[in-house]
Amino acid sequence: MNLPFKSEKIIEIAEHSGSIILNIYQRDFEVKEKEDQSPLTEADMASHKFICESLRRLHPGIPLLSEESLDAEMAERMSWESYWLVDPLDGTKEFVKRNGEFTVNIAYVQNHRPVFGVVHAPVLGVTYWGGADIASFKKTKEGQQKIRVRKLPTRISDIKIVGSRSHQSEEFVAFMKNYSDAELIAMGSSLKLCLVAEGVADLYPRLGLTSEWDTAAAQAVVEGAGGKVVSFPDLDPLKYNANSESLLNPYFLVSA
């Protein structure tokens, strides 16, 4: 697939944004509360500002939507065929807890589908990127490698299920009763999808509310690694910018 940008440049933007976040993470910072009662820190806004300025300078013709965008910017989105979808700090609760399980997410969405995504975890020093038509990769200080989902085990006792560290809903608890013998891995932010992408986990059921910027970049990575991200219980591919009323995702499953 011919992308209208160089993937290396987008990876650089995500990783530099991670450095900005780390500088704030390593000192005292103020935590505010948004209207939906989710936390907001200066790291969210600093990352948002840097990513938006960098992407607009690099490709001024591509629209951009971020979790921290203004309502006026969000109102234009239904006319876009392609655009950047950004979560400048995914997992703010994990950032506040200082457990390191937060990420920078940058996705390129085309015709309601995330065709390219970068997920960078600053504290862990890990970057994932890819898309369905270009494969997926993981980079650490040891180097870079191509990643693939693993074959789904036939025995429940061999299945590894990843779940949210901060958002385990009643529906998720009920779902897990069918997989009581499976291993449960707790993880924060979009790293849950990436664990499926690299074959560390087999299934991630998200039976709770998320927004489109929470999942787009990691969905591209999962699909590039051969996995699936589908709505639950309908099992339709997860789509983006298809609902004029809301940017919330339906419940979904990430699977090998």
C-alpha cells in the first residue's frame, strides 16, 4: 500500500512525544478532571501540541483529530475520507499511577479503516507500528522485529486473555466465567491490543466503553500482525468516523 507519508517520520514523532511525556512523568505534575471525570495532565496537552504541530507541518493537507481536539475541530470530521487520529497519552490513569503502562497513539485512517498505526510506550522503551497491508513490527533497544499473532490454542487452559488494569466491567467479569481456566494478563492502555499482535496474548475482550482514538493505532498493528478487531457480539470489523453522533466504540474483541 502506498501511504502519503514516510512511516519513519511518524514513528519519530511518536517517540519524541514520548520523551516530552517522560520529562513530565519524572517530576511532580498537576492532575485535572475533564467533564467526563477522566484525568487530564500537562503531559496530555504537551504531547497533543507537539504531535499536532508536527503532523500539520509534515502534511498540512491531512486533517487531524486528537482526544484533546476542540469541539469545533471534531465537528468537521464527517467530511473526511482520510485523517490522522491521535491519542497523545493513552492510559492517563496509568500515567498518574506511575506504572509505566501508557502509550502515544498515532493512526492514519482511510475510508473508516485504520490503515497505519504507531503505538509507543515511553517508559517501557517499546514502539509498535504497522497496518494490514504492510505487516507489523516491534522495536526495542535490542533492535527491530516483525511480529505476528500466534495460533489460537484449542484448549481453554492454554488461552491467554489480556484485560484492563483499570476498567474491568461487570460484562468482562461475566465473559471470563466462560474462560475460568484461561490465564488472565492485566495491562493498561492500547498495550493490550499490542500483546495480542505480538503473540503474548490470544484474546482481548473489551466489554466497556472506549473512544476511537484509544484503539485505531493499535488496531492497525493487530491487523498488520494477522489478527482481528471486531465488534461484540456482532463480529463486524471495527470502523472509524462512521457515526456523526458519537466517537465511542462498541464493545469489541481483539483476537488472534
